[in-house]
Amino acid sequence: MQRTFRNKLYSAWDFLWVKLDFFFSTWRSLFLIKLQGCSVGKGLRTSGPCYFKVRKSGAIKIGNSVYLIASHRTNRVGLTNPILLETFGDGIIEIGDCSGASAVIISSRSKVSIGSNVIMGGNVRIFDHDFHSLDPSSWRTARDEMEVRSSPVTIGDNVFIGSNALILKGVAIGENAIVGAGSVVTKDIASGEIWGGNPARLIAKREG
């Protein structure tokens, strides 16, 4: 009886904590997004720490009914970091309607375009640039940032990206594709294909 009461009490507290977390996190996220002149549709919900950093006003565009999760209470796959969406220079990040991500980090110097109804599992990384010059003589100099290579990333509608996957610059992923957990994607993925591994390769094609 005592254990049952404790379990019910914990469940009630957990439920309340999640509700409060969504409320305060979403309010903070909306404030940060709009403060930087970025656009967000109706129904955004965020949980846990979420950060949005842009170099150019309006560089982040989020559609309707998007979920961004960064709390172990709302996703228990082993999240390792907060949500972070950041742009450099003329970089743009676009996320379509009804898409969701957990502890995702997206960094753009050109453009990262994510379609509608896309699921990004825990700790997914999407980068459209290398962060540094590939020339060692440029490191720790003013040339480093100027020589960074960048190429847009495009992810179509209804794509599933498994936990801890890494999507690198210049990649296009077609509609209804699946990227396996832990994959490192360096090549284009056609619509309806299933890829996995490091480097990711074609495993199968979805039926129907």
C-alpha cells in the first residue's frame, strides 16, 4: 500500500514537472526566436534547454506544430545536450510543419532545409559546413573562418533520422527515407531508401 502511494505520488509529480517544463521552455524559446527576428508558426512546443543563435535577423524559420525536446523526462533515449540551432553569416535553418527533434544540433553557413513531418532522434547533428578551414596553416588565424567550406543540406518530407546520426554538408535526403541510428551521412539519399552505417550506405528500400 505504501509503495503504491509513493508510486502514485511520484507519477503525479513527474506529470506536473513535465507540464511546467513544456510551459516555461516553450515561452523562453518563443522569446529567443522572436527577439532575433526569426519566424515561428503556431503550436511550437519545447522541453528542456533550447538555444537559438543567428548572425542575421530572420535566419531561422520554424513551421507549425514543431516539437523540440531536450529533457530526459520527455525523452529517455539518453540525451547528451540541449537543443541548439545556430547560423553563421548568411546561413538559414528551415524546419517544416509537424517535425520534431530531441537534443538536435543544427549549424548552418548556407542553408539547412528540413521538410514536414520529419523525426530526428536523440542527439542528431546536421552541419552544412566544416566549422574550420581544411588547411592547417589557416587554423588560429583570421583566414580560418573565411576558408570554411559550406554546402546546403536538404531533408525531404516524412524522413526518419535515428539517434546519434550525423548529416554532413552537401547532403540531400529524399522523401520517406530512413537514416539508421549512429549513421554518418556524406552522400545523397534517394526517396524511400534506408541507409545506415559509417559511412552510411544503402541497406534497403521501403516497400509501398
